[in-house]
Amino acid sequence: MNNAFETIIGLEVHVQLNTNTKIFCSCATSFGDEPNKNVCPTCLGLPGALPVLNKEVVKKAIAFGTAINATINQNSIFARKNYFYPDLPKAYQISQFEIPIVGKGYIEISLNGEKKTIGITRAHMEEDAGKNIHDANVSKVDLNRACTPLLEIVSEPDMRSSDEAVAYLKKLHSIVRFLEISDANMQEGSFRCDANVSIRPKGDTKLYTRVEIKNLNSFKFIQKAIEYETQRQIDAWESGKYDLEIIQETRLFDTSKGITRSMRGKEEAADYRYFPDPDLLPVYIDEELMEEGRKIPEMPDEKRARYVSTLGIKEEDAQTLTSSLELATFFEKMLAQNINPKACVTWLIVELQGLLKDGNTLQTCGITPELLSTLIKRIEDNKVSGRDAKDVLKVLVKEKGGDIDLLIDSMGLAQINDDGALLSTIEAVLNANQDKVEEFKSGKEKLFGFFVGQVMKNIKGANPARVNELLKEKLK
């Protein structure tokens, strides 16, 4: 990438809210149902059908606004955004334009140890469109998704690299998951992003032509799309063709070729002919609903700070633990079993996460917080060594669970803590190696490891810590 240029990035993120019913009707929002099963006159846009706002959508929007330190507008207005497309049966989308429910806010990202604040312009409620399905020679429309509640989150153009954009998106993804207002499943389209990208010479303050890249649904593709588009614009500038090749338009990212390609000219607000929706009253949030929406759980940043200050966990580990709701929840359930926090971190992040491969996840591996906690307790109780416990965990992951005590016994890993048996073996080893005992006593302390190894070899399953203690006493 040419260092003479600066990339300007702003992101629009569409988050599907996890309500049971749609934003303006009582149809289900479940994913993967038979096409056009969850539809009614309202989401089909049939004459005479009137929308009724879902209160849960408002409450979830308030929760998000609270989490990003934003202004929440007690009064907001729904508007009609007019455009024609086959998956939009009304030929307009109900959205918010002039007065959104969530005003200016911000989030903080961390990249390479440096923190940066990214401004959020607004977040507004709107309905989703349907889905076009293109077969070989036929195009079909599935309207199950039509009228599904969305929260569109618009950032300020504050990001200067694809890395910053991905860090911002991951933080946003984490926030909506911790709030539990969306499953944010990118593969199912519950969390998708449009990226606005432009460039300018470093030191310039002018904003040049921006290009929108539409419907990006993975962090990997978002990064690649931004990087490709940035280079395309730089190449056009350096070849003197910037004004000819870089126009305000909407482009799509071709994931197979790794390039963006033109989709259509970018519309301005005037092209959509926004006007207040005559079928919906202005939204007024009373104090009771506002208070209800503002009751949010502990957010990732707060959790991370608490883990570091209260539990003494390293900043890097705390960052990892709060990177996903599932990981943080698993960790806290382990803490509830009275397990040392640092042991929890080691066995959860290093050992268990290290075994999750080929699509196996924390949710599907069969290891519960209680099961992993039990394994740690067996180590603390000297029932199994830490090294052998790793082998037990491998079996538990492979078998998707199991009985830890039975496994320790069946695998012959139970530690011997009987001092009598250990002392007998120690004495035998020392008697058989009198020359080395004399060398040790004369200053060759490295021979201590030799004695430990011989004892462990002669009594399989011996507790190494107790062997060390008893050997030190004997050699004195």
C-alpha cells in the first residue's frame, strides 16, 4: 500500500434484532424456514394492511444506545425510503431518516496496544427486505425476511485502515452479543456491513469521492474488500485517471476473485424521496420504557477491566476472554466453581481452546465449565498430574464429554501419594546410586533431576511434587 495516501473508511452495519416477531407484524423471525412461510398482509405490503411497532425493537435499540454512550432520542420518526426492487413488496422500506432513535455515540477500539475512539453518527430502526434467490435461469423471491427488525449503525469516517475497520466491527459484534439483542450470525446475515471507502494524499483534509462496498458478511472479506478498493483508487490516482475511474457508486466484492466490481450508481438521500410514514405515529419513549431499556449487562470493556484489577489476570488474557460472550460466560461459570482464576485462564484459553479444531467449538465440544473445573480440582487434589490431565482432556474432547474419575483410573493416570511407597522407592534409588549421592552432596546439585527421574521411572504415577519434597528431605 502506498504510504503517500490516507484511507478514509466509514461503515454502515445492519444488525438483525433477535425479537420473536417482526418489527411491524406478528410473523415469526426464525431463520431457515420454508420460503414465504412467515408472511402476512403487512409484510407483503397488501392494500389496507397497517404496521404496528414492536415494543421489543425499541427496547433493544435503547440498550444499544446506552452501551455506546449515545444520545437516545425520546421522540423519533419513521420514514418511507422509496425504491423498487423485487425483494421489497411495498416498493418502499420503513426506516428512520431525520430523527433516529439513537444519536451520536462512540466506541473505543484497541489495535497493537494503542487505543482509538471511533465515533458513531446514529443508529436507527428499520425493516429488512426479502431475499432474492438466483438459480440457473430463474430468479425467486423469499419474503420470510421482509419486515425483520434491523438496527442500522452508521459510523463516522474515523477509520484509516482495514485493520481498524475490522477491530471496530469486532468490537461492535461483541457489544450486540453481550447485550443479547442479536445473535450477530454473519453467515445467516444477522450482522452485515457496507463499507464506504475513499483516499486522499496524506496531509490533505479534503474528502474525495467515496465508494460503497455492499453486503460484506465476514471479517476476512471486509478486510480484503477494503484493501482491494483502496489500492484500486490509489492506482487510478497515480495513473491520472482518478476522475474518470473513481465515481460515487455501489460496488460488490467478488469473493472468488478478490476484487470489487460495479453494481450501480450510488443514490443520495434525495433519490429515495424520504417522507414521514403516514401509517406510523412518531415514536415517544416514556420514562418507564427508557429505564427498562437502559438496564444493560456488564459490557466487554467493563469485564476486561474487572478481570485485570480484581482477578489479577493479564491484560492480553482478559482481552481474549471478553472477545466473545461464550468465552466470558464459560470463564465466569468456572469461577463459580471456586477455581483459581489463573488456572481457569490456562485450561480454558490455552488447553481447551488449543484442542478445538475442524469446526469444533466451545458450544459443540461437549466440555462444560463444570467438567473442566472438575479436572482442575483433580490436579489440585493431587489425583492426577497436570501433564496427564492434558491427556484426559484430549479424550474428553474426542468423546465430547465423559466421567473424569473413570478416565483417570482406566488410563492408569491416578497419582500415588502414599509416602510409604514413595520413600521406599526413593531409598532404593539412592542406595543404588551412592556415588551420585556423594557427588550431589559435594555440590553437583543438578543431579537432583536425575534422582527425580529415577524415582518416577520406578514408581509409575508418583506425585512429582511429593517426590521432590521427600527427596530433598532424604538428601539432607
